Amino acid sequence: MKLTQEELMKQIGDKIDEKLQPLTSIDVSTRPKDEGKAKDEAPKFKIFGEQLLAVHKFATTHVLDPRLKAASGLNEGVGAEGGFLVEEEFTTGLLMDAYETGILAKDCWKVPMTKSNLTMNLIDETSRADGSRRGGILTYWAAEAGTATATKPKFRQMKLSLNKLMGFYYATDEELEDALPLGNTMKKFFAEDIGFKIDDGIINGTGAGQLLGILNGAGLIIQAKEVGQTAATVVAQNIIKMWNRLPAKNRKKAKWYINQDVEPQLMQMFVEAGLGGVNVFMPPGGLVSSPNGILLGRPVEPIEQCSALGTAGDIILTDLSEYALGQKSGGIKAAASIHVQFLTGQQVFRFTLRLDGQPVKNSAMTPFKGTTTRSPYVTLIARS
């Protein structure tokens, strides 16, 4: 039977498809798991210690693990400049541990930063009087509309400029033999110290290459001591007056932070009542129970960063939601060197976190009624 040209072409096409079918069909069940993955789905480190050992391997042999991600702008081939980003989940864990280990940082206003500098426009409010609230906003009752004056808010700028907080860990050759304990140990110690350092910056930072602390901020109120007050003491009138200097709106979030040597002073404070007195502070359950309690309804937390008893900063009343803590997006960078402690057989790991912070308020506030200024940051003057 003679085939037409169309029928002949169809038969030829069917034969070609028959031969190519085994070559083009793919059994998904037999395909390797990583085959067909998107290029950006790179394998990741299973544990923190595994990544640290990869950094160590690169520092000693210059063999680069493909899972390591170089920090932007750094030269991998130069030891002094080299750096790798810590995996996001490890970074998150480290920072969470640091903030939880620290006492103050977790209560601050967190400001994410994608660049080295961030300028924020804030309302410039130094008085609650009419015409000054919210930097100059003024409202009127309808009956006063005939005498209304146009107003507009006044702004000020707050600038955060990232500073480097660097941590170093000296790992022995023995530690480098096992990824799990290396990662756990380094995570614990580094998180504890970075948390401590951030807290210290929030309280005592100078603002020069580091955080600007509450005690050095322009909005700090330093409450005067009582006439004839004995050196290195805290009395009930100090507490009452400090509480009065805190704006009412900040009282629900405020906490008392004290040097631990202030505790005995609090436990012995009383307000005279006739021939006796009433205790101002008493831990829950009395002296036989937990020593931590509340003072005027707010928690009392002893911290190492507060000043020594009798000096300004030994007791601080503050609402830390009024403290801006800026942190660079991308988290922590890690680098390593075998040269610093070569003779002692130690590997030095370096972690770098970039952040900045400062009090949001830069001046005390004059109230709507009265003349006593108030601020979210209050401390007691030196009693020496």
C-alpha cells in the first residue's frame, strides 16, 4: 500500500519519538535528592561548631568550604581582613542568647539598620505646655476657633552610627577536634559576654565609638539627696522623689536597676509614722523568701553595671522602651587566625557585631501644670 507523504512523515516522527523516549523521561524517585535544586539553595551547616571548624580549616589550609559565605567587602585571602557571615539561624541564636543573658537589651526599642548610619526624625518635645506638646501641636475648642493660631510640629534628628563590638575566643587544639562541644562552649561564653557588654553600654557608654549610655545622656535627671543625708545611703525620700520625676506614662514599663550593695539599704528603708515606721520595700514573703521584689509597684533588678553604692548611678529608675538600640542587619561575622597564639597551640576566633544606641529623649520635660521636670531616665546624685 502506497503511503501518502503526510502518512510517511508521521511514521518517521513516531519512530524517532520511540527511540528518544527512554533518554528524555526521568524517574523522579531515582533522582538524587540535591539534583534539580535551585542554585541559591546551598547546603547549610548542621551545627554552629561545624561552621567554626570550617572557618578554622580555611585559616590553616586555605581550603574554602563552599558553605561559608564571605562577609561583604572583606578579602578572603588576607587573614587580617577575612571574615565569614555566621549562618542566619546561628546568628539569631547567638543574639537571642546575648539579649536573654543580658538584662537591659531585651527591653530596649530595637531599630534594624541596613546601612552604617540611620537618621530618624523625632518630635522635639521639651514641654507639655500649650503650644509645646508634641513639638508645637496646639488644639482648640470650637468656641475658641476665632482666636486660633496656626501651629506646626517641631522635629529633631537622632542619628545612629554603627560601632563594632568585637569578641575573641581562644580555642585549644583539643577543642578543635570536636565540633559539638566547641560550638556549645563558644556560643555560651560569647553570648554571655556580648550581653554584658551591651548592657554596660546602655548604662555607661560614652557615645565615642560605642553606645551612648543613660548616665551620659542629655535627658538624664539627677535627683538631689536629702539635707544631712548620711554618705553611701539610700533613704525613703530619695525613692519617693525619684518616682515623682518619672513621667506617669512611663511608669507601667519602668524598672529599678540597682548595684547589689544597694539591697541592704532598700530592706532597711522606712517612712516614719508616729513613734514607729512603715517599711518602704519588702521582698515577697519577707526576708526569709526571695530577695528580689518590687518598689512602688515596679520590679527591682540588681545589675553589675550600676555604679558603686554612694555614687551617681547606683540606683536608676528608667523605662528602656525609651532607649533606641540599632543593630546591623545580617548579624554577626566570624573570622579566625592561627598566628596570634601559634606557640600555645590555640586558634583565635573573632566575632564582630555592629550596633549603636542612645536614649530617645535628649532633655527633661516641663509638665503641663507645675515646674518639676520629668524624664524616663532618673538616678540619684552622689552621697559621699
